[in-house]
Amino acid sequence: MADQFKNPIPTVDIIIELESGSTGGEKKIILIKRKNPPYGWAIPGGFVDYGETLEEAAAREALEETGLHVTGLRQFHTYSDPSRDPRKHTISTVFIARAEGAPVAGDDAAEARAFGITALPEPLAFDHASILKEYREKKY
């Protein structure tokens, strides 16, 4: 009977702001270049593991994909459009946090880099362009 119900999959994404000392004063965020489809640049993130809180998942995904330990973790917004992920219906809670240091790609990230919030690479995967647009509008 349980197979008759299809539910969205919970995910997290994390906008990692680099401390100003790490960037020479310019506001930068970390993006990863995806190693697997859908390809493109993305906010670090992934699936929530069973028994894990959203906050724990966000900190774990940040560390796995960028090598950075985050601080000041706070919720930004939840995105639930069924078409946001071409693979399946996901609901993502997006977090904002800070980190220091240089990112190092890991897990399913082919590359991890810091970008100025007004100079983002293309293409951005999933609905991350609209998420980052909303982030820019609320932060600046």
C-alpha cells in the first residue's frame, strides 16, 4: 500500500557567503560545478538523509561539496515548484551561512569556486538562478 503514495523528496541548498577577510572586502558566494546531470553551476546542496535535520543536512552538504565548515546557519526560503529539479519532485529548504577559506570540490562537485554575487557563471542548474536573484534582492 505504501507504494501508492508518491511524495516529494526533501533537499537542502546552502548559500555560503565568504567572510570579507577571505575576499578582500567584496561579497562572494560559493558555487559548485556539478559532476553529474543536470550539469551546470549550483548552490551546494543535496538530499536530506533519514534521521537528519535540515540544518545538519545543510552543514554536511556544505562540507562534502566545498570542504568548508559553515557558521551562522539560518533559513532563507523553501522552494517547492514540482519542475525545479528535472530528475524528480523535490522540496528544497535554502539556508544562508558564512565560511572562511578557499573551497575545495568534493563529493559530486567537479569544481568549487567563489563568485561575486553580481558576476555569477552560467548556466546555473535547477532553479538556482531565481533563488540567487531573490537572495540578491533581499540582501542588497
